[in-house]
Amino acid sequence: MNKIPLLDLTQQYKGIRNEVRDAIDRVLESGHYILGPETKALEAEIAEYCGVKHAIGVGNGTDALQLALDAAGVKAGDEVITTPFTFFASAEVVSQLKATPVFVDIDPKTYNLDVEQLKKAITPKTKAIIPVHIFGQPAQMDEIMELADQHDIFVLEDAAQAIGSEYKGKRIGSWGHAATFSFFPTKNLGGYGDGGMIVTNDDELAAKLRILRVHGSSPKYYHSMIGYNSRLDEIQAAALRIKLRHLDDWNNARAEKAAYYNKKLAELPVVTPFHAEDRKHIYHLYNVQTEDREGLMAHLKENGIASGIYYPLPLHLQEVYKDLGYKKGDMPNAETISQKIFALPLYPELSEETIDHIVAVVRNYFE
Ligand SMILES: *Cc1c(COP(=O)(O)O)cnc(C)c1O
């Protein structure tokens, strides 16, 4: 067998090559390259897809988080609660705004914020909560919103890994006061470069975000706030519009492959992803847990199968956050899981034969 990558974007491209080339060519011919008609159309399409009023295209998923928090008024002295089991950006943006990230341990099944722990972490300084729908599995949004409303706290969904997933029949992105997406190439809806978006039902917040992304100016050269240079370009927007039409099919294919893996791996000493009945999980990554992760990953590599660790060190133990005062043992679930978890190859075009082969190599390791 040929080498098996964790994700193969070239196969996806083969299926949409002509559509994408035509779309990009249209942009090149138009002479309009940043924040033009393609961005506007993509914003409308994503807003409709999520069932919200507004969508604002920005430079990347990290900027989307930061602009949303900034627009919501997060500032020095505020506390923002999030999970330690996420990509660094979820907390980094809090620090960029000189606010303090407060970490809360995760539920060991869903890997998302543990709502009971979250309750205990709220203080009078809590300005915002950032639930991260990690790996495409939605967080418990109804309980989080109820809690936030009681305390008048802003909720920003970090949906970078979860576009198209649903919680209790309602799309992710429409639960929080705002939500953000990343169009980094490896995400379920990925561009051919960087891109990001914020969605919200809040008219005032949306208007502010549209000003913030262009240096705080409206009209041009008249500045009412200190803003950012964070814009979506037309080539990305045009390509993303093509891909958005395929997103549900791709997400469903990922979920089918994940279910197939679950079935095949059932007899082996690995913990497969938890699937809650009330959620649609879009499997941004297919992660399993095992006791001897390093040994199994080395065995897979010897057999030409890629795997990866998401994420090896929880954020409360990162060197840059040592001044926050957390220590080992503070977040036992995140700490234990980050020692055992790793991702197997998963993408919509992955065949069942290839999964059979991967599982055979895994089985062979335990035998
Ligand atoms: C990818 C990702 C981001 C950042 O998105 P970029 O577009 O790379 O800036 C933020 N949060 C999570 C959970 C992510 O997976």
C-alpha cells in the first residue's frame, strides 16, 4: 500500500478542480481582490447555512476570535473562561486583549468544557466564555447559554473545527452570542490559504465588526476605533463558496468513515470517539485513546500510516502561561487525555479498504 496521510486535500481538489479554477479565474478577471462581491456572497451563504443574521469575513480564525471578543468589550482585567484542551488560539486571543484566560477541565467523554466545573469558575470578573466544539463535537450549548444568561456573560463559540455540526437539532454557530470559523486549509471547510468568519444575530456587534476589520474606519480614512487589518480575500471566498456546496456531503462522509472505524476497532484496546445522541458530530479529526500511544504511533509510521497528536500539552501547563499559576493535577481529565489521545487518518475520500488496512495494522500491534 502507498503511504496513507492523515488528511489528503489533493483528492478533494481533483473532484472540484474545474469549478474552483473557474471561480478563481472569475476573480482574477474581475480586478477586485479583497472584500468584494464574492466575500459578500459567501457571508450571506454562511449566515443562511448557520441560521443567523450576520456573517463577517476576516483574515483567519484567530482574528475572528479576537475581533469578536474585542467588539464584545473584553479588556484588561476581565476573565474569559475556556478549555485547556484546544488549539492555542482559543486562549491566545484573550491574552492579546490583556484579559486573563481561566481554564476549566473537560468532560472526559466529549472532550468539551465540563459544565459543572464551568459553574464553579464564574466570578464577578467573568466577561466571556469560549466553548470550543473540539474535533467537531458540539459542547453542551443549552446549559452553557442558560448559565451565561443568568450571569450576563458573553458567549463566543469557537467553531473552527465544527462548521455544520448540530446540537439538539440546531446548528453550531447559532447558539452563542457570536461564533467563529476558520477556513485554514485543513478545516472541514478550508480555503487555499487563510480565512475566517464571525457569525452573530446581534446587529450592533456585526456593525462594529465590519468597522474593526478595516482599521476601525467608517467611512474609509475616518477612524472611530483602533481596529485591525483583517480581511477575507476574494480568491478564498470564491473557492469557499464552491466548497460550501459540498460541505454537508463531506461532513456526512467523515461521520460514516468514523462509524466504520468505531465498528472495526471495537474489539481492540483503544477508546473510540464518544457519540452523544443529541449532537451531530462532524469529525474534524478521528481521535482514539490508548495506553501506549507512542509505541502504536511508531508502529503505524513503520507501516506507512500517518497519525498525529491533538493536543500534546494542555494550555494551563504551557510555559507561556506559567504566571497564571496552574500546576500539574489541576485539570486531570485534560492532562490524562492529552497523554493518550492521537488521530488516525480521516477524510471524506478515505476508502473502507484503507480503513480495513489501518485497523489491521493497529490489531497487529496489539498481537
Ligand atoms: C484552527 C483553529 C483556530 C485558529 O484558526 P486559524 O484560521 O488557523 O487562525 C482557533 N481555534 C481552534 C479550535 C482551531 O482549531
